[in-house]
Amino acid sequence: MDDGGLVLVIDDEAKYRRLIKTNLMLAGYAVVEAADGHEALTEIYQHEPDLILLDLRLPDMDGFQLCERIRKLSTVPVMALTALNTEQDTIQALDFGADDYLAKPFSPGEMLARIRALLRRSRDLLQAEAQGCGDVRLLADTREIEGPTGRTRLTPIEWKLCREFTAHCGKVLTHEHLLTHVWGPGYQSENEYLRVYIRRLRSYIEPDPHHPVYLVSHAGIGYTLYPKPHGME
């Protein structure tokens, strides 16, 4: 049995919701359901789930837009579920705030493993202490990043990625290191995940995200978070 928690399943197909709910409940999770985006938003307000499984094809609103709205309301982990299985869909789901992406059809075992991983990350982040790297600080109480351009609240994955950078302030972190420590060993080749999140973090802390001076790339190697603007001499 897993660690437990409340999972919100958002899918317009009742049979699919029942199948997912059955597997989640057998694994020790409590489950609430929503058949469309508006019902989902109500459930989020009422129940504050620990994790959301979101099908991207809904009858009343675009699932990508719903994911974006969820992210504005909460830092709850979101796993996108969809029959869409292209690289662009993956990038778009992540850009709109999803923490992971699982293409249909998938096995119950894979779904549960990914849920366990997302919940572990989320719970670890809640226990994190404030960390900093020069001009960039992490604020544990509000799960925000504070930089030269102000404060921004972070999603669980964004927070964990920032913790890796602040814990290794000024050091080069390889793509493999970041993917392994933030997403897990199974993601070592998923460089697109990392690129999406690096773009997000730069938009939060860089005076000009297109010309980064804090979160700097090392071509073919990885990234460094510098305590002060780098390369501006």
C-alpha cells in the first residue's frame, strides 16, 4: 500500500475515471472525481487534493488552459493524462504547469509509481528550509523564489530544481545530475523537461530572460546558478 493522500481525477470518460479510481483506492489513496473543468475547479476549492490527474481533452475547456488555471490557484502536483503523444504536447503540458506527463494507454503500475514520486517530491519540499545563492533566495514558508525582479511562487518541481541550484551555488550542474535529482533516474535523457523548467526559472529571476546572467547555460554540459550577474564585465 502507498503512503496515501487525496487524488483528484479529472476525466470526462466515466469508465476511465472508475478504472483509475479503483486502482488508486486499492493502493491506499482517497479519490475525488470531476468530469469537466468547472467541476474540477470546484473540487480543488472544496477538497484541496494532494495530487491531480488531469486528462487534457475535456468537454468544456482546453485541458492545457485548465492546467494553467490550477497552477495559479495551487502548487499541487499535476500529472497530465492524454492520448496525445507528441513532443509538442509534452512541452505544452509542462509549459502550462504540469509536473509530469503520462500518455494513454498506460499501466496502473506505471501510474502509481509516478504518483508516488510526485508526492514524495511535494512532501520533501514542504520540509525544506530557506536557501539562497547571492541575489537569489528561496523562501520556504511561502515556497517562493526571490530575485532581482521580485518574488514568484513555485510549483513543487520548480522548487526542487531551485533547491538543487542553490545547494550547489556557483557550480556547474550537468543535465544528467539535474534530471536524476529532480525527476528521478528514469528521466536522464529527458532534456526537454529540463529546458522547459529552465525557461520558467529564468523568467522569474532574470532581468532579461533572453540574455541570462544568473542561470547560465554551459553548452552540452548543464547549467550554473551564479550568486551575482555573470559575464557582464
